[in-house]
Amino acid sequence: METELNEMKLELKTDCSFPYIFDKNISGPLKIGQMYGDHDGFFWNIKWMPDKDELRTREIDKEISNVCKFFYNSPEFDGFEELKTFCSENYLANYKYPGEYHFYIGGDACNYWLELYLSQSDCFAYIRTYLKAPQNQNTEGGQTNGN
């Protein structure tokens, strides 16, 4: 899925091209926070959960806002049936358990890890936000879905 939002090109991917986020020695200091969303069948109820709010800048806040709008306002994520259809069409994003899906978005200032959890009557999502890794860190790789 690809879209342009406020001149920012966003694409959901099932392969993670920034595996440093899984390295506990590196990602801790780079994790800014996460947006938690719970879909009640009608609307997304969302809440920002900070980790390192002091790392946020206006540029980063704008990008986080765009990524969240991309997800929470997309027709593909509007309700349970839409979410189930989208996830079944993107089955490669299935992680370890039925109903658990992971996607990745590379932004300009940050990288994003989207986790979706679907049940018969509920859905919740995390959009985890990480600063880009320092240049001396290996940000390339073939790591897929946190494995």
C-alpha cells in the first residue's frame, strides 16, 4: 500500500529494512514512542505513549502525524472487515500468531513499525516510532517481521 500525504511518500512493507529497531542495545535510545490505537468497531481511539519525548522536533512531530493519519484515516483500516481483508491480502505480514500482522514504514526522519492485532470483535494497533539509526550503524539487512 502506497500513498502520498503532505508531500511525503509512505509505503507499508512486510520486510523490515531497518533491523536495528530489534537490537535492544541500539533501539532503546532511538525509540521516541508509540501511538496506541484501539478500534471499537466504529472509531479508532488513539493515545500517544512516549519513550523519549525529548527527541521529538517539529519535523518529527509532523512526520509522526502524517504516518498516523495515513494509517488511522485510510479506508483499508476503517473497520474490522476492511482490516481483515487488508491483512488477508498481505498475508506475508503475519507474524507468529493468527491475527497478528507487522508492517514497516521508512520515513524521512524516523522509521515506523506497525503492529496490528485482530480478533473476532476487536482490533488494536501500535505504531512504534524510532529515530533513524546513526550512520555508523548497519541499517540494511534482510530481517523480516522481527525474526
